[in-house]
Amino acid sequence: FAARKEDGSIVTWGDRYEGGDSPAVREHLCSGVVAVYSTERAFAARKGDGSIVTWGDRTEGGDSSAVREHLCSG
């Protein structure tokens, strides 16, 4: 699971292989998140600056490294 708090941070919990654990992107989820989207096993957070942060099962969208340069800003 992933929940957006009022301060714009994200808290994750649950199965670490399905997005419940987000240590690789935790520093990007501390503030500025305006929306969270999910697949069955991955998450994407849209930040106020237009950037996108993804985590979770890489085969379900959790690994966006191939398109990283397109996700840096709005």
C-alpha cells in the first residue's frame, strides 16, 4: 500500500516486492507529492514539479529507468 499524507509525503507498507517497501526512492517521497497512481504491483508518484517517481515490481511499472529522462519534470 501507499498513502499520501497532508504534508505531501508518501508512506508505504506491505509486500516489499509489490511496492510496500520503497527504500530506493524514499528520499524522493519525503515531500512534494501531489498524486499517487498504482498498478497491481507498482506505484507512481507525481510531484508538484511534474516529475514522476516509480517503485514496486519492475515488470508492473515499478522500474522507469528506461524513460527516466522523460519523467524529470512536467
